[in-house]
Amino acid sequence: MWGPEGLDEVEAELLGPPEELKGKAVLEIGAGAAQCARWLAAQGARPVALDLSHRQLQHALRIGGSFPLVCADAGALPFADETFDLACSAYGALPFVADPVLVLREVRRVLRPGGRFVFSVTHPIRWAFPDEPGPQGLSVSASYFDRTPYVEQYIENGEGRAVYVEHHRTLGDRVRDIVTAGLRLVDLVEPEWPAWNTAEWGGWSPLRGNLIPGTAIFVCVRD
Ligand SMILES: C[S@@+](CC[C@H](N)C(=O)[O-])C[C@H]1O[C@@H](n2cnc3c(N)ncnc32)[C@H](O)[C@@H]1O
């Protein structure tokens, strides 16, 4: 699943035709509970699920699957050059790192020539709107151009410690990051909100989804 709209890889085929996934070495970045890796394994691919969070990987282990789980930072991938045929990430790592070019360079390094990296992030336009599913979420409340990160802190003894951080990149920033990292952008998919999806979750809702995009999916190739 690429995002809250519900677009899945069966429908999107952004990693290529399903029959060609068989036997492919695929790196899932920011895998969380490794839903994508599990689906890839079911298609006959050879996925590796990577996440910074040990806790998330414990969930992956509990749910199961016979593929490796790797606890590591996407900015320092513990793999040799040209290890993978494909890489993917559904809202993993990239929205949360201050230096996305570092991650993209690492992904390029571990991909074989001709390899593809498909990643989804919150659509940059969402930054300008409040995170509300209802009508309050339809008026611009912040600058799209303000790159100040969103930070949640845990305060202890008067000292704050960041426990959740989201970094904003404009659409132009994302394109520039991809090009700077040496990848070629071949598609930018903005999934539309489908009629069947009546779910409301955080700032995600049919009301907003019908008016503004919520997810941006970048399809990149290592030439
Ligand atoms: C929004 S979750 C997405 C999880 C999963 N891909 C999914 O579709 O449900 C983001 C994940 O990225 C991971 N993450 C954040 N920063 C990371 C980093 N620097 N390196 C690797 N993983 C990271 C988090 O631990 C979290 O599991």
C-alpha cells in the first residue's frame, strides 16, 4: 500500500509487472512492520526489510515472514554496492530525515544499474494545511515554503527531547534531491481518493482527498 488513499502495488505496478518481481532482490526502507516486504515475498521476490526502530521490527517478527529484518539508519545502509534490483519505501524514513539526499545517495549506491527506487511521502502541499480531516482542514494555515520541521518533544526536568520529527520538502526540493543524488525521476504519481475509501484517519479523509492530493509517489531509476 503506497498511502492512505489505498493505492496498492497490485493496481499501481510501480515496481514493474508482478511476474517480473520473482527472484528480485528488493530493499524496503522504513519498513515498519514490513507489510511491503511480506507482500513482495509472496510474489516470489527476495526482500530485505530495514527500519531504524527495533520496536517496529519486533512487530514485523511477530507477524512473521521468511525474509531478513535489518535494524539500521537509511542514511547509512549496511549493504555492499549494487546489492539490490529494486528498492521501495511507503512513507518510510524520507519524511523524517533532515538530509534526504544522504538517503537517496545510499539507495542509489546499493541499487544495481537499471534498478528502480519507488518511494511515497506525504504530498508537500499538505504542509500548508492544518492536519484536520474536516472543513477546518481546507484552509491554508501555514506557508508551503516554510521548511521548519514539525517537532514533538518529551519534556523531562525542564529539558526537551525530540521524540517525533517531520521534515518538509517542497515538490521542487524533492525533485532536486533525487537529481542531486544521481537518480533519474521517471514518474510522480499523485493518487486520487477512490470512492470506495470512506476511512478517516488523522488529516486523511474523503473530503480532503477529493480536493487536494495527500500522497506523492516518486519513481526513480539508477541508470
Ligand atoms: C510512517 S512509518 C511507515 C512504515 C511502513 N512503511 C508502512 O507503510 O506502514 C515510517 C517508518 O520509517 C522509519 N524510519 C524513520 N526514520 C528512519 C531512518 N532514518 N532510517 C530507517 N527507518 C526510519 C520509522 O521507524 C517507521 O517505522
